[in-house]
Amino acid sequence: MAVTAKWRQHIEAWQRSGLSQGDYCMQQQINVRTFTARLSDYRKLPAAEPAALIPVQIEPPATAAIVFNHVQGHRLDLPISVSASWVAELLRCLA
């Protein structure tokens, strides 16, 4: 007989409980012979494949930046946190 989801839940709950089969069955009002038969069927099932880990590459978040592009191809990237007065002074010096 196939092991239904209900019996899987009972078997896994029994395994976690630490109780004997008899005590678990008495507590759950389950016939011990039926439980033993379903447990036997459960143990005959093929083992589940272990979960595989998939490599993940995490890219750093794109940071906001102030970008200056010069007509001759030069580029200046500044963090968004740079002060406006510093940028103004830089532009005065480059002018």
C-alpha cells in the first residue's frame, strides 16, 4: 500500500517524538499493526535526493555617483556623498 501524506506525517511525528511506536500509537489512537505496516512501506521508499547547493554570485549594489564626461573622453566618477562645495571648487580649478 502507498504511504499517504497522512502516514508520512504520523511517521515523521513519531520519529521526532522520542516515544516508542506503541506509546505514539496509543497517544494518537492509531492501530499499532497498521502503523507498523505503513512504517515498513515508508522504509522501502527510495531515499530522497539530498538538496543540491547552487553557486550564487552576488554583485555589489550599484552606487549612486556623480559622473563628469569630458569631450576628450576623460571621465570622473565621484560618490554621491561628495560635498557640493568641493565639486564647485574642483570645477573652478579645472576651468
